[in-house]
Amino acid sequence: MSLRGGMVALSDSGGRMVVPSLRLQDLIEEIRGAKTLAQEREVIQKECAQIRASFRDGDPLQRHRQLAKLLYVHMLGYPAHFGQMECLKLIASPRFTDKRVGYLGAMLLLDERHDAHLLITNSIKNDLSQGIQPVQGLALCTLSTMGSAEMCRDLATEVEKLLLQPSPYVRKKAVLTAVHMIRKDPELSSIFLPPCAKLLHERHHGILLGTITLITELCERSPAALRHFRKVVPQLVQILRTLVTAGYSAEHSISGVSDPFLQVQILRLLRILGRNHEESSEAMNDLLAQVATNTDTSRNAGNAVLLETVLTIMDIHSVAGLRVLAVNILGRFLLNHDKNIRYVALTSLLRLVQSDHSAVQRHRSTVVECLQETDASLSRRALELSLALVNSSNVRAMMQELQAFLESCPPDLRADCASGILLAAERFAPSKRWHIDTILHVLTTAGTHVRDDAVANLTQLIGEAQELHAYSVRRLYRALAEDISQQPLAQVAAWCIGEYGDLLLEGNCEDTEPFQVEEEEVLALLEKVLQSHVSLPATRGYAITALMKLSTRLRGDNNRIRRVVSIYGSCVDVELQQRAVEYNVLFQKYDHMRAAILEKMPLVERSDPQVDEGQKENKAGPQLLEAAAPVPTEPQATKLLDLLDLLDDTSGHAQHLPPLEPSPGEALVQLLDLPCVPPPPAPIPSLRVFEREGVRLDLSFMRPVETPTLLLVTATTTNSSREDVTHFVCQAAVPKSFQLQLQAPSGDAIPAQGGLPITQLFRILNPNKVILRLKLRLTYNHSGQPVQEIFEVDNLPVETWQ
């Protein structure tokens, strides 16, 4: 072997020269010097071949150099899996230079998906017990980076011993490794409880900060640890008070704020310890007030400490004055020039608005000004908070601001703004006329962005307000004459003109500007809606029905209406064609019944939303196959098959429920669009089948009268915990004598503290009326941890199957 120009020249046993292997520095220079991607690949392929050959030769002196080059290749994104076993050999080597590269390679090339990572457990255990600080540091870093739950269980006692070692270097790394172990396996909490109390007296900054982090992880994952560490609240309060008054050390101060990182971590821990605990909350109230009043807000470090203080005040049992102080701090944040601080303030106030509504109301004007922010995320948060601040006392002023924002808001916010205005108006409307005017303004400004139920709600509202029929029809007529492109507006206007067209022609409404409308103008406007290329099929249906109803409201000749209706008897749209054909038959054969059939709609009382939901499910029962069921993707289908195997059912997963024919009575009712509500079935008691850490799953049942063998099961999942539930999936399986159809869920995330629940409908056909057994599998993420639960429900009420 000889050195030539910085390269290592190798000879084989026959004396022939082989391609020299590059040094790491030369390899980096050559790769950076490659002018094309092809040249770079060529260099890396040649060097990887040399590295493989060197690994096969087994030269222990060259192994760490070759692996270092391979790690650089790996960082460039090229495959380096063939170096995994070399990492194990270097870790087992007694030389520190080998261990250093070996542990680095293990952190980069190994993880829990490779079984090879378990082979280094013994080597890490030996290195932790050697007493050599640099080697112990390498082992601890590797364990905290890629240690699996199994490795953590095997090495927990070794790490626990190192927590009380005299060396601060080792103790700091041992604390961070313990944090990783608790995250991997919370059952190891009991091992680390005793050392933490001693480590709180530590003066070393890194160890103290790591200890606070470790205690935070323990309290979040173990109720026993939470109860244990509530005893140290006075000690934590004293540490934080010393930080605020005297400081920790000058080298850890940032912009005049004493050690903000340690302050923030202690405040987070105090928030967890004081949550739902009166005694701990009282012990920290005075300190929180001191931090909130003495922290400098001219720098970001001080703002970070103040934000954590506010969040802590919000979560614990703090006194009323302290909560008002927290809201005022957030109000000052809204005036900050930094967009990030304003966003944080809006988000925090949105959390507070339910519990401290009056305190947040004081900053209403500032929140409304934030609607004009150019940043989309800021204006969205300001919109959500503005809608949450609406109440019966300020609804008129807030609606003016929100309607002005609706006219100029970005397109991606228009749907949320319109829906929020409609919901707030429905809840806090001071009068029916104001309510109608507000909805009309939304339909005129952003009609294409409103919710699907806006048309039905407005028609219901107008129908209930008999004294406003003339006012409403004239307002809607003028709005439709100005713009027919807003489809929800056109639908409501067509319905209203059809119902109250006679009031439109009378022209004696005192609430609007006087104007005279002729019959021909009304018919021409509806024909314009019918002929417009922007009109949806549903809008044309409203318009042709309005024309038909006007045949009984107008005093003139109906020949024009007959001609228009007959034209659409050959329309390509099946729904519109059916309506036109039926109306033609009504003109020709049943003209004597036309006035009675087309009279004004009777008043319909608003019912309980829960009753409406039950009626929807009841009506959907006989039309099981008409509702489009979601087509699962291949991975979902595989999971469903696995779930069905739990009930020994491998043949029923592809079954489809038979179609159910409507009765002749239902067909006649559909012809005339008359309501047909079957008598409500006997109520079936609901059942709670799952509860864990605030996540609950309740089942409610309904059996339609028309199909007694069909069971409609509504699964409602709620979340009362303080953490969001995400990626929620509920799967179900039944024995093969049943037929099951799953509807798509309403979502896959449940906000914390009683947010909008997830609902999902199961349709189960039980032709033999046998006892029903249901197996469920729930998968979701909660508090940063994946959760999977599989259980069987065999205690369903007898009314669900008898």
C-alpha cells in the first residue's frame, strides 16, 4: 500500500493495481465539482463500489473512514443501507474513533423499522456502564435518537443510574434520554420519579431545563406522576420567582429577559399541575400576576414568557382579576406590529371567548380592525373571533362590520363569512324584518358561497312572517331583476314570486319605495331565469313552478304560461321535463283542481333539529341504495377485511343491500311534492360503547316503519379532553347473516373541550331478526399518541333486532 497524491493505492494478491479509494475530503470536492447530475452519480457509484469492496476485505483500520464517506453519500440522498452492519461492528470496537463514527452511522442509518437496531442494545449497555464520559455521551445520544420501546425497557435502569452521576455532562444527556424513553413507553414513569425530585435542586442550567421537561412529560402521560409532582409546586414557584427577580445567570438572559427558555418551560409545567386542582392554582396565582406585570414586552423573548403566562392563567383555577389581566395582555398583543404575535393573540382570545366573554368584548373594536389584515391567516382568525363575539346586544353593529367585510373579503374566506353571518343572524336576530334583510344582503353579495340550507331557511322565515310577505316579495323581485347570476337568490325569489305574486302586483307595500309591476314583466323575468345559461337545474325548477303558481295568482290570460310549460316538456333535463309534463297534464286534464293544488303553502312550524335528523334517517331507510355509499380505497378495504375476519366472516364483506321499492302512495306524493312523514317509531335507548381519556362513542338507533328489518345506527363521537382528536376512523363488522353498509363520517377530527362531534351512519339489514353483535375498531391520534381500540358490542337493546 502506498500514498500517491492524497489517494490510497491498493494491490491485490496478484500484484495488480486496483482503483484507488478517495479520502472523504477528496470525495466531497469531486462530488461538488461534478457539472451534471450524471457525473455526480458516476462518482458516487464508483466510490460506493470501493466502499463495498473495503467492507468485504474487513480491514478494521479503514472501516470507520469508509463508513464516514458512506454517511456523506447517505446525506446526499443515495442508498447506504449496506453499511448498517458495519455500524454495529464499529460500535463494538474498543477504539473511540470507531465508536464515534459507528454511533453516528446508527443514528442516521438505523431506526425502529430495521431489526438490526436491536443488535446494538448490549453494546449500548456496556458503554453506559464503562464510566468513560465521551462514550457514555455517544451511547445516550444514540439511544435518545433511535431507541425503540423495547430498547428503552431494556436500558431504563442503566439510564436511571446515570441521572445521579457526578458528571453534569452525563446527567444532562441522561435526562434527555429519559424524556425519549417516557415518550416511547409511558409505563417506565415509575422508574424516573425518585431522581426527578433530587434533580430539581440542580444549579446546572442544562440539567434543570431537562428535568423540567422530563417532569412535564411524566405528568402528561401518568396520572400517578401528576399527583406526585403536585407536591413540588411551591419549589417550582420559588425557582420561577428567583428567575424573575434575581435572574439565573447573565449568559442565559436574552434581550434583558432572564432565561426565557427556562421560564417558559416552568410555566408550562405549572399549567399542567394547576389544571383542575384548586390548591396548586392558589399557590401560583401571586407569582403569575408578578410575571405578567414585570415582564418586558418590547422584545420577543418577553412576549413569549407573557404568552405562556396567559395560557397558564387560562387553564388553571385563577381568580377573576387575573383572568382579566390575561385578556388585557392579549389585547395589547393585538396592537403589536408583529403579525405572528397578533395571530397568537387572536387564537388565544378565541379560546377565552366562551369562559370570559365580557372581558374579551372590551377588545371588540380592535378585533374588527384585524378583519382588514392583508395576511389571510390573520383575517381568518379575526373573522372567527368576530363571529364568536356576536350577541343579542351588539348584533346590529357587528353585522354591519361583517357585511362590509363580506363585500371585500378574499374568495377563500367568503363562504365562511357568509355562513357565519347567517348563523349569527338566525340566533340573535332582533326582528324578522332585520333577519330577512340580512339574509338578502348575504345572498346578493355572496350568494354562490352560502350553505345549502340557506334557501330553505329563508323560505321558511318568509313563510312564517305573514306581515312581511309583501315587503319580502318586492325586495326579492327587485334584487332578482338586478342580478340573476346568484343562484340561491334566484331560487328564493322565484319561490317567493310564485307564492306571493298577487301581493307584488298590488303595489301597496308601505315599507318599500313605490313602484308598479306589470304581469308581463313578472313573467318575462321568470322566463329570463329559465333561459339563462347560468341557471342551475334546481333554479329552473323553482322558476317553472313559480310560473305554474302564478297561473292561479294573476288575473290575465294563462296562454303564455302554458306555452312556456309545454316547451320544457321536451327538455333534456329529466327533472325539469317531468315537472313540465305533470304541469301540462294539470292544465289539460285537471284544470278544475289546479287552483286547489297550487294554493299558497301552509305555515310549517320549526321543529327540533334532533327530530329533523330522525325524520331524515327514517325517510332515507326505504331508499338505501339510492344514497351513494363511499367507495373505499384499497388500503381501507384491506383493513375492513381484517376487521371482518374478527367475526369469522370472510364472505359477507362485498354484500349489497337489496333495493326497496317505494309504495304507490309515496310515488303519488312525490308527484305533487307533498310532505309524507310516517309515524315516528318507538324510541330505542341509546348506548355508550366506548370511553377513554375524554373520547366517547355513543350509538343511537332507529328502525324505519316501512322496513322493520333495517336498523339505522348513528355513531356519535365526542371529545371532552383538552387535546384535539385527529385522524379518527371508525370501522364496523357484523356476522355474515347480516348486511352492513357504512356511510361516510362527517369528519376525521374532533376539537378539544366539546368541539363539533363526528357522526357516522351504519345501515344494518337483519332479515332473520337474530341477535345483533357488532364489532368496532377505532383508530385515532390523541395527545400526540396513536390509539387503536378493537372491541365487541354484545349488549345492544333488544329493540334493535326483535
